[in-house]
Amino acid sequence: QVQLVESGGGLVQAGGSLRLSCAASGSISSINVMGWYRQAPGKQRELVATITNGGSTNYADFVKGRFTISSAKNTVSLQMNSLKPEDTAVYYCYVRGMVRLARTDSWGPGTQVTVSS
């Protein structure tokens, strides 16, 4: 079983910054990918950014130049700068790794990010 604990969400004015963090624990080994997705009301969940165990990153076009993803051991962080009202969403931590020799995708419970105009 994998536990993902997220922190760092909240309310910020447009143009402000927030930093999200997520720590993975439990019976997970050989983490391959960590990342963040988000889901706004009435919309589908969408990729924000991912980072592989080799350090390769992938960003959605709408966050390029504003958000930075990083990882250390079993923790992934998302530095969000120049936030816009349209960034308002629930942000979910995502981890892909091996659990008892099986590739497993795990999700955090989500953390709310609200950007006011």
C-alpha cells in the first residue's frame, strides 16, 4: 500500500506563488515517475507536470515558464509562480512505482489551490 501526503495548497492572489509538496511512503520501491495533475470544477483531470527518476521533466503548455517540478528521494514538489485565476483547481500528486513487483499508479487525496483575481 502506498500513502501520498500532500501539502502547500491554499488561497493566493493572482501573480502570487505557492509551493506544493508530496511525500510518498509505504510499500513502494523503484519510483519511476512522480508528478502533479489538476482538476477544475466541471473539467477533466489534466497533467500539470511530471518528473522521472532520471530527472527528465514534462510540463503542460499552460504552465511552462511559470511552474517548476522537482523531486528528492520519495518527495515531489511543484513551485508555482505567476499564478492565474485559471490555475484554480484541486491538485493531485501522482506516483508510478513498483509495489510488490507490480507497476502501480498511486494518487494523493488532492489539495485545493485557489487564485483570486
